[in-house]
Amino acid sequence: MGIEKFLFYFFAAILLVAATLVITVRNPVRAALSLVLAFFASAALWMLLEAEFLALVLVLVYVGAVMVLFLFVVMMIDIDLAQVKEGFSRMLPAGIAVAVGLVVVMAVVVGPEHFGLEGFGEVPRHGADYNNTRELGMALFTTFVYPFELAALILLVAIVAAIALTLRRRPGTRHQNPAEQVAVNAAERVRVVKMAAEPRDDAPVPTAEPGESKEEPR
């Protein structure tokens, strides 16, 4: 067994263990950290396939941004762990059935007759001047340009739908009205109020200088 196969099986085993911990660990923080480990193992596998750009994007975007946001949300919300444990034991048979079904489907689809070495062969080696980012961009914006645009459109619709579902008008809360802000004129922006000066009760009493007489008020 060569070093490449050893590294592949090593990181693949780490990925399987981390993915299993994500769905079996009852502590949500540990589940998120297990997902971070799964991302790192996936990035290592992509590095072995000479997909350096995808590996770096996975680490920088998902591990550096998305998972940090997940951890903040998980640690800030109040999660009832007792209720989570009760739901886990109750839904365990259904989860096992779904997991077995997914494994069977993956074994049928990702089998040796479809994705074996006989059909694809070994990954060709490239020289030092090979640009993985350029090749990915050429394939993305030429051969797969329509699926790429369709995925972007679906994500845009999902963002708009999420904003529309969470946008609620609660009575008694203050909110901005951009139409009224744009239509306002100069007279409505500032109001000048003239008021007569009144002496303050806590104002200091003026004292007489040395050599001067102080008259009492009559």
C-alpha cells in the first residue's frame, strides 16, 4: 500500500467517525465540533484529488465562517438537553431505518460498476504550472453555466423566502419607513424652539470681590 492510499483510508476513516459523531452526540457543541473535524477530513481528501481550491474554500468558508456562526448560535440559545435526550431515544428506530436506507442507496448508486477504477481510471498527474482554479472556472462558466445559474437563482429565492417568513410587524415596536424618510422636506427635519432663559435653582450665588460691598436685595 502506497502513501497515497494510506492517507486516503486514514482521512476517510476520520471522516466516517466524525460524521457519525455529528448525528449521535447529544451535546450540540460537540456535534458542531465533530462537523468541523469532518470538514477538515473532507478537505484533506480533496487535496489528494488535486482539488486544492475546493479544499481551501471548504476550510475558509465552512470552517472559518459557517461553523463559527453555528457555534455562536448553539452556545447562545437555551437548549433543553433533557428534552433532546428523550427525543433521541424515541426517534432512534426511525433514524436507524433511514440510515440503513441511505447506505443501501449509496451502495447502489456509488458502486464499483458506476464509479470504479475500471470506468474512470487513476487521476492524471499535472505539472507544477497547472492551475486548479482556472480549470474549475472554465468548467463552471462553460459546460455547467446553466446549472450554476439555476443554483444561484434557487439560493436567491431561498434567501428572499427566509427574509419574508421572518419579517414580522409586532405592535408597539419602532421601525423605519423608507418612503416617509425619502419624502421628508427641510422644514420637517429641524424645528427651532425659542424659549426665555430661566435661572436655575442650583446656580451658584455670585460672591463680592474684596473691597466691594454687597447689597442685599430689597
